[in-house]
Amino acid sequence: MQHSKIIVCLYILSFSFFGCKIKTTTTVKIKDLKLTDLAKSDEIDTIKFYPVNSKDSLQPIYFNTAGFLWRTYVPKSGQAETQQGELIRIIEKLDHEIRGNGKGNWDEQFTLLANTLRDSLISSRVFPEEIQKEIKNDVAELEIENEVYIDDDIYNRLTRRIIEWYWRHQEPVKHINNPKLRR
């Protein structure tokens, strides 16, 4: 048992610190994050950024990591205690309000959420200029008054950027509650 824990720890360290390419069909649990559904041909380099303006669907590693962030850092209600949780909470809230409710409840609170997502990702200085521009454009597209964006591409791109941010900030980063935010 001890031997397998050491192997998993070494795997986690190489994945976390060296941005190793993952190519696996076995299950590895990291706090309930299962890196399983990867096709044999999938390679994810956690050092590189996903191409700008992609219309690709979310690959399993991004989808599973988003689920891990949700389960680990997002509370049942209110703002998250960590930036990891708050970012994934925001994109899910925006997606639900826009595609699920057709912006029926859209108000300044949702605009505040969208702006917080944009500003948090850009101010992190993680992303090169072309990705910062993509983030700004995607958030602006979601905020267009009286327009409901239903395609997956923007939500997938923003989720990918949150995951890429997380891969560079795996230790919990304290989120400072915004007293103006009630959603």
C-alpha cells in the first residue's frame, strides 16, 4: 500500500510541476479527480495553452478537472473560499443563467459575475495577450443585452482558461468575498 502511494505522489508531482503529457487509460485518483476517460491518442500538455478561439468540445481532462474543482471548492451556496472555486462557480452560474434561463433573471449581479471572471483571469498575468483578448471578447459576447449565447464554444473556452489558471495555481488561493455580490 505504501509503495503505491509513493508512485501516485511521484505521478502527481511530475504532473503538477513539470507539465507532463498525460497519456493513460488507467484510473488515478487525486482527491476524487479521476484521470480516466482519456483516449489513448489524447495528450494534454499542461504547460501549453489551448489554441485561441477554439470551437472544440471539452476534452475529458478539462471536464474532469472542472468537476474536481466544483466538488472540492464550491460551497452549496454563496461565494467560494478559494479563487479556484469562485472561478468555476462563476462560469457555471453564467452558463445556467444564460442557456438555462435565457437571461430571464439577468441583472447587474450577473454582469458583476462576468466582469469578475474576466478581471480575475486577466489580472492573474498567466495568459499571453492573445488569450487575454479572447477572454475579454468571450465575456463581452455573453454580456450582450437581450442576446442569449447558446453555443458551447465560449463556455468551453472560458472553462479551459479556468483550468489552465488552476494548473498554474494548484495550491488553494484565498478568494476575498465581494460584499456587493449576492448571487
